[in-house]
Amino acid sequence: MSVLEPAPIENCDECGFRWDRYTDEQAVGVYLVAGGLFRGVLDGVDLDLANTRPVAESWSILEYVDHVRASMWIWRFVVDAAATDLGLDLSTGGTRPMDPEVKRFDDVESTVAAMEAESAELFTLLLGLEPEQWDCSSRLTLGAVDQHWIVRHAVHEILHHLHDVGRIRARLGDRVPTQTGSVAQLNISGGGVPKHPVDEAEVTVAGMTGDHHNDRIHHGRGFQALCLYSKDVIETLNAEGHPIYPGAAGENITVEGIDWAALRPGTVMSIGDDVTIELSSYATPCAKNAAWFADRDFRRMLHDTNPGWSRIYATVLGPGRIRSGDQVVVEP
């Protein structure tokens, strides 16, 4: 049997995925939030639009979601085969051609839930592996892979198709309206909240230079490179009697002049002359944010119960330098 070269390391400028931004533990954790990521991008989507292909050569939104489900099943099979030493050679499989017939789905939520369940099964399988099983190899068309490669590749599939879904929704005319605002404040910290203002900062695919996280498992992953919030929302919360202020809740970029409630994951924004980001998910608040609310109910910022009031994470598509006062353009 011939020796296969290792499968290539993946970095993707289109969706912002960077291989080295994920440890094994961080990557596996993405499988448990995959359903929430897709629900955010698909929030309020029309079922007919979600079943529409933008062009014949591209899947519909829900075909992409189902493709992620199928991919998670395939990777679960490959991991299980390697871990149990079945000795399968999958290097001659090839890629299945795209079905010319549109596959229609009856419900958005059930399609996402099926993908979410398959992702959770992959999480459970990986969590149960012995340390030595992570190094067991498989022979694929792309080359030889082990579980360290597979967990990152599967994350890339999730995040890349999340990007595809957001862009297809915009391409079909269901996009967030273009609008212009500005950077009210830039914020960094050595870890935890609050974050403190700086006049300018370098933005890389890893986030804002000088900013750090205490919890590297649930924060700081590639799709959480930046956290954004609205000064206009903060001022409204102040009027309600809450002592929150820019940077207090841990956002890196406080914007103003933007209709915050109109934003959703999948939206592309430009900041200053160079930086381009894509909103990826609503940020779930934790008890560390309780101090910024008069009643200590930090769920005031939870999207599920209070849509339009949540902070939002973003992936960096185009790095560069940003400054306080820079123009922010939604869907430039």
C-alpha cells in the first residue's frame, strides 16, 4: 500500500478560517454550538427563500445546512473507523456530483436540528477517544489524516457553510439594509471585563492586538475574533437605570449610529479603510456581566429573550488598523 502525503493544513480567506486558531478542545466545542450558529444566520428567514438556489450550480440555504449534517456523519464514520482500527482505505472515493434537482425541506428548524444532532454525536464520539486514538490515521482522497486534522476540517466546514448561507441569503435579496455609522470606542483588556478604551488598534484574524481572554475554550475562537456592541443601546440601558458603559460588557468595538436591532449574523461590515468583518453569532452573556444591570439580570443582553439587545461576535475577513471615529459601513 502506497504511503500518502499528509492532507494539507487549511486556511481560508473567503470565510476567515485559520487552522492555528483552534486547539483540539476548542474545535470539538464548536460542534455543540453549530446549531445556534446556523439559527442566528437564519433568524426570520422565509422557508421558500431558504429552499431556493441562487444559481443552478449552488445549493440552497437548507441544502447547505443538510450538507453540514451529512458531513458530520461522514466524519463520525471516519473517526470511528480509525479509532477501532478497521483499516479502511477511503482515498479512492472521490466527490459525489451535485444533484441537479433541488432538494426541498419542509421546515427550517427541523433541518437545523438534524444537523445539530449529528454534530453533537461527533462531539460525543471525540470526547470518548483515548489519547492514542487521536493519532490513528485514515487514508482519504486529500491525503493521510488523523483526528487532530479531522476536528479542524469539520470546524472549517461548519464555518465556511455558515458564511455561504449568510451570503446566499443576501444574494437572494434578504439582506440587512446598508447603513453607515462610526466607531465610538475601541476596547481591550488583559482578560475578563471590563475592557478599557484605546485610541487605535491592529485587527488580525485572531482579533484585536493587545486583547486577551481568561477563558480560551469558550472565547477567542476564530468566529469570536471580535465582539461588537452599540453605544446607542448602552445609552438606552442607561436611561433604564443600568450602569453599563462602553467596554463594560467586554466588547472590543463599540459602534454608534447603526440600527443595532437590524443586524444579524451573516452581515458583512467594513471598519475604517482596511478592515472587513462578518458577524457570526450573538454573544451569550454570563454572570460576569451582572454588575452592569441594576437588577443584576444579565439576560437583558440575551438575544433569545431580548432580540436586538445582544452583543455580536464577528470573524475577521480583512485585517488592518482601526481608530476611534472610523466609519462603519453595514453591507458595503
